Amino acid sequence: MWFVGCGNMGGAILQAWLDNGLDAAKVTIIKPHASQLPGGLQSQPDYPEGATPDLVMLAMKPYQLDDVAAKLAPLVGDNSHIVSVLAGTEIDILRAAFPKAGKIVRLMPNMAVTVAKSPMILISEADDVNLKDQMNHLFSPLGQPEWLENEGQMHIATALSGSGPAFLFRFIDALAVSAAELGMDKDQAARLALAMVDGAATLASRSAVSPGELANQVASPNGVTRKGLDVLDADGRVNALLHDVLKAAMERNREMAEEAKA
Ligand SMILES: NC(=O)C1=CN([C@@H]2O[C@H](COP(=O)(O)OP(=O)(O)OC[C@H]3O[C@@H](n4cnc5c(N)ncnc54)[C@H](O)[C@@H]3O)[C@@H](O)[C@H]2O)C=CC1
Ligand SMILES: O=C(O)[C@@H]1CCC=N1
């Protein structure tokens, strides 16, 4: 398999596969500059001559597609499937860039592949059961595969699940900063905010009841939690905030799709 680009996201996917038993000898990484890579692998600036990969993972930045395709497209035939994690880069654009490649699949992972807990959001250009099985087999060790029915859903899926960890990391920091401002030791606040979110997320994911119901279970009538929830809920504040956050991210994804077509 070839990785084209191997930074934060590609590197996390590769590391997760290596942790899961992938033979590093089967991986070739193509990127312009040498850097520290998972499994002690070395990247190379040029594509291998003569060999064709079963799978190409596109993991560079979306705006680098044209540069990459100029060299890669002549090397891939119908035995080489392409999986792209490029945000906002639609299947039609990928197909136009790699006209002779095998199947084209878009994947929207997130950084939690490292802990095998990333939703693995997928869509392919054809409804092909064998391809789906193959992709599920490949990606399920990194998280739960979740197939989209139409590509238009990728905009919001990217905002929610691809970008989502960043939003949650901000929320954790904001909790810690606020607790410190209200009198807690800074390091202890950071530790507790993180441990609380970890425990609460695990509880919610294992619970038979919804997060909304769990919130009610925490909040005693006229107790401490209710006062805090009232602040979050006043005028639909938290819903409105997260709506705006997701909308801004989703609209940037749409915009990137338009830029890729221009
Ligand atoms: N960071 C994240 O959490 C997520 C990122 N993505 C997508 O993953 C892709 C990569 O993002 P990051 O890993 O965050 O960026 P990054 O900047 O960490 O990695 C980009 C990689 O591409 C390489 N590269 C640069 N020019 C190249 C070229 N011409 N040919 C081959 N490789 C080249 C760089 O050396 C680097 O290894 C983007 O398309 C992004 O939309 C998708 C989901 C989540
Ligand atoms: O911020 C980005 O563009 C990429 C897509 C989802 C997460 N990172």
C-alpha cells in the first residue's frame, strides 16, 4: 500500500494499522520531505517505479491534489483502489484526477483512530458490496465504519466527526480554565476536566439511556447541576452555539468542495 502524505491524520492511521499488525514492509510513503514516521518507516519523495499498489491512501492536503495527480495518476490502474481522507474533495473530482484507478472511496476519520475509536465515515462511487466488505475489514480496527447514503452528507459528517475532536478539546480546556478561574489549582483543574469528560463519554456510550436522560439523572431537583444546566439551556444557548460551530465548519467544507471544482 502507498501513503501519499503522512502527517497528523495519515500518520495516525498508519500507526493504528501498525499497532494492529500491519507489516511495515508493505507500506511505501511518498511525501516531499523526510520526517519521523510511524514504525521507523522512511518516506521517499518519488513514486516507486514499476510497482503498483493495491491501495493508495491519499492523506495530503486537499489543495495538493493536482500536484499529486500529475505524478500519481499515470501509475494507478484498475487494480489500485484509492481511499481519500481529503476534506471537501468529492468523488467526481477524485475520479477526474485518477481516471484509470480502481474504486474511489472517501473516508472521513478523526484523530481517535489512535485509540481505535474514530467513527470511520465512508462513501464510495459505486454501491459495491465486495468493496464495502473490503473497506469495513480494513478500517474497522480503527473505529466503527459508518457508510453515508449520499455524498452531500459528507459536509456535516466532516464537521461533526472529522472536526469534532477539536471542538471537544476546546470544551475541555474551557472547563479547566473556568475551574481554575473559580479557585482550583490550574493543573488539578486540567486533570479533573479531562478525567470527567473521559468518564462521562464512556458512561454515555455504554448507557442504555440517552445523554439527555443521563443529564437529568445527574441533576437533582433544585440542586447544584440544575443551576449549571439552566445557564447552558437559557434561550437555547448551548444548542445555538453548537449549531453555529457545526454550520461554520460545514460551510467551509462546502466551500472547499467548490474550490476543488474551480
Ligand atoms: N487532521 C485531522 O484531524 C484530519 C485531517 N483530515 C484530512 O487529512 C489530510 C491531511 O491532513 P493533516 O494530516 O492534518 O495534515 P498534515 O499537514 O499533518 O499532513 C500532510 C502531509 O502531506 C504531505 N505532503 C505535502 N505535500 C505533498 C505532496 N505534494 N505529495 C505528497 N505528500 C505531500 C506532508 O509532508 C504531510 O506528511 C487533509 O486532506 C485533511 O482534510 C481528515 C480528517 C481529520
Ligand atoms: O480541518 C480540516 O480541514 C480537517 C478536516 C476535518 C478535520 N481536519
